[in-house]
Amino acid sequence: MLPLSNRLKRERDFARLFKAARAFRAPGLTIKLAPNGLPVTRVGFVVGTKVSKSAVVRNLLKRRLREIMRLLMPKIRAGADVAIITSAESAKLDFSGLRERLTTLVAKSGLMGR
């Protein structure tokens, strides 16, 4: 589980992020990234009903993404807000495929700093 300090939860934080963010895309995933001026990086996840009508599938996808980001956090530089947005294609991936795709996308976005 991601520590509370690394979670992006407030609606106003998501709104600010979507307004001022740079986007990086891979098939099935999009990362929106903006500086936050804090000593930590915060991560939020967006998995809508277009990904799957089943809440079980959406929650499984969020749990997998959270675990991947928890493992990546020691390598990620501080001071950014990140939103990870999924599409229907990402629901078809297994854990290792999702991890590979998200890791590649995080590296492409320049978040890997340590």
C-alpha cells in the first residue's frame, strides 16, 4: 500500500493537476505529471467505468497499479503530482505486463530521479 503522504486524493488536487499537467502515453495508460512544490511525490489513479463495468475488475487494476508504484517509489524523484489514467486495454494486461508498461512510461516521463 502506498503511504498516505504519497497519495493524491483531493478533487481540487486532481483538477489542478489536469489543468497544468504534461501527458505521457503508452497503449492502455496515460501519465499526467505536474510539479507540486512539496518534498514528496503524490500519485493518484483514475480507472473509470469505460475500462470495465465490473467494480471487481476496476479495483483489481487499481490494486495492481498501487503495488507497482509502491515498488517504484524509492526510484522516483520528489516534488511532483502524478495521475495514472487507464483505458480498457490496460484491464487486459496481467501484473507483469502492466508493470513493464508503467515502468517504461514512468522512465519516459522523467520521474525516475534517484
